[in-house]
Amino acid sequence: MEASLSLELATFIFGQNWLLYRGMYLYFFLYLLLAPTIIGIAAVILSPDYSFSVGACITMLLIGFSLQAAFACIANRLYLYHAKHKISAIKQRYPDHHEQQEEAIISAGETSLYIPIALALLPLLIAIVVSMFSYVNIYKRIQQDLQFNSMEIHSNRSVELLPKISL
């Protein structure tokens, strides 16, 4: 069973989260290291003076898009290699017990939606927490300014209420 070179649509859309769904954690971390490194190297090559331009931004997006497409093309082969490696490790662990081999292969082949969903929601949760802290901070500043202004107005009125003494 040989995997052909084809575009895996789920991988193209969900990117590295597909690796987590498939249980390919080592490949996920490698992707997290390599993709930004490649984009960073391309940025240095294309814009060595670190100048920002719309053209450079579009180029970086196209490079990222190309990396995502290339990854989607090799995803099936990568998963096939990963699955074969797991199956051979299970067969070595249980050489004479075919029923245990089958059970272990079935349990090793299960997918997990919990980790990709959690990682997809993590930025949203972080944004909510940060916005709550900034809201509380802004609210405290407004309260302090209001207290300071009311004290200032009160002190100005008390000065106006004092009788004027002419010398």
C-alpha cells in the first residue's frame, strides 16, 4: 500500500492541527519549529534591511501558503510512514499474540479531537483573559482619575469659599 502524492484537503485547511488529530506529536513540534524558521530565512533573504513593505508582506504570505500546500501534499505519505512504524513496533512488542497485536493496533490508530480543539480555543481564552485584565486596569485608572478630579474640584471650591481679605 503506497501513498501517492496528493493534496490532503484537511491538512491544507487545518495545518499542524491535523498532526495533533492524527497523534503525530513529534511531527507537530517539528512543523512548529521548521515553518517559522523557513519563513524567517526567506524574510531575511528577501528583505535584508528589515524594511516593511506591502510587497514583503504578500511575499511572506505566499511563502507560508506554499509551505502549507507542500505539507498538505506530503501529509498522506508522512502518515503512512508513521502508521507503519507504529504497527512494526507493536508487532515486535507482541510477536506471538495476534489478538493483542490487533487490539494494540486499533487503540494506537485512534484519533483525538480534544488536543486540536483545545489548541484552537487556547488563543481565544488567552484573548478573553487579557481583555478582562485590561478592562479591570482601565476601570481602575478611570476611578483614580475621577477621584483625583473630584478632590481637585473640591479643593478649588473651598478656596473660592474663603473670604477675600484685602490688604
